[in-house]
Amino acid sequence: MLRDRLARRRIFTFTVLVALSAGLMAADSTAPVQELRNGVRFAMAPIQDALGDGTRSVTSVLEAISEVDTLRRENDELVAEVDQLTDQLDVMESLRAENDKLNKLLGTQSTLVDKDNVKTVAAGVSARQYTQFERKLTIDRGLESKVRDGAPVLSVGGALLGRVIDVGEGWADVMLISDPEFVVAGLDRPTGATGNVIGRLSSPLAMTEVKRTDQVREKDLVVTLGARIGAGFRSVYPKGIPIGRVIEVIEDPGSVLKTALIVPTADLEHVEHVLVMTNFRAPRESGSDDGPAE
């Protein structure tokens, strides 16, 4: 009996649902329902528009964020390109400066006294030995370039820088004119006074053994004497190479000699390139049987 009652309820419920569905389908096409639907649609339109605007706003924000990221990447790429171009410009400027220095060395070659009989080779400075006891440097040319021991060394501009004291394949050591062991015979060009120019490390050079009666004035240019000094000995330096200018003359009332202090013409502290004389020989004097320069 219970089963029959449940079966009748299910049949009744199903019948009611079918009837309601048929009624709604029939009423859906009626004017009142259509007006109700239009009213609901009209009432919901602002909400739909607002939701649409919100969606578009969110989309715009996302697009803006994406555009900012793109611009940031492009900016980073541009910064990297600018840095690369700056590095290239620095290299080009360095090469230009290097070329200018080499051109100055070539210009120095063309202004040397007796340039037709003097051969030179340009070299770069590879090491420095600037201590409280010595002033020496190493250059990157040697025996393969006909650099020999004792060869005069010039700076850019043609001023006396020093002389070669040791040489090998691909290198040579140079004693600067500021080294305490360096000595060269000097000539005061305006007055003709002579003396021995010696190095004094960081202090001015000193032209010693100048006769007290010889005139030596401040700002006078001192050059290499380049003369025959004694029997069998000639200067290894050509005549007339600039050494420096007089800045002070020291006289001792009790001495027949005086000393002139000289500032070197060559920039000894920042030298990067040099010019080495490879075949200089002092000219023979008439009737002299002097041998090769020492």
C-alpha cells in the first residue's frame, strides 16, 4: 500500500511540472511577458554597461602595464647601446691620442740635427723603475730593431730623455737624465757656457763645473755639447739636443766654479713613447783618428 501511495505522488508531481512548463511556454509569447522581459532588460542595462566599462577599464590597465614593460625593455636596450657606443668612442679617442703621439715622434725624426745620417726607431714604454735611488724605464724594442747599448733616447718633441744601458731581444733598459748616475756634457746655447749635467732624481738637474766667469742666466736653454771631449773619446750624443732650461744659478764666492739648476724639457714622469737613435756616430774631426763613440 505504501508503494502505491509513493507512486501516485510521483505521478501527480510530474503531471503538475509538465503542466507548468506548458503554461510558461504558452505565456512566454504573450504581450505582458514580453513587456516584463523588456522592462527587466531596461533596468539591467546600466548594470551591464557598468560591468562592460569595468571590463574595458581592466583591459586598458593590463594593456598599459604591458606597454610600460615594453618601453622599459626598449629603454634598457637603448641604454646598453649608448654604453657600447661610449666604449667605442673611448677606444677611438685612445687610438687617436696614440696616433698623435706617434705622429709627433715621426715629426721629431724630421727635425733632428744631421737627420740624413741619423737613424731612429720608435718604442713604447713597457715598465718603469722610479725609486729613491734610480730613474729607469724599459722599452719594447731591442736588438731586433738595432737598438744598442749607449744609444741616445729622445722624448716626443726631440728632447734628451736618457740613454740605453742594457738591451736584449724585444726590450731595452733606459737610464733617464734624472738618474743620479747620468752625466752629459751640456752647452748654454745663448752664452756658450759649458758644464756637466747630472741627474738628481726628483730635483732639478744640475749643470756643474761651470766657470765662474761664464755667463749663465735663468731661462737659458741648455743643449747637448756633442763635442770631442778628449783623445780617443767623443760624446755619444749629437750636438744641440735640448736638455732643459736654467731656473737658478748658484755661485760660491770662494770657488772658481758655479752650478746651474735645470728643469728638463722632456716630461720624465709621464713618458709613454720614445725615439732611440740606432746608428749615431759623432763625426770625425779633421786629422783625428778617433774610433767609434763609446
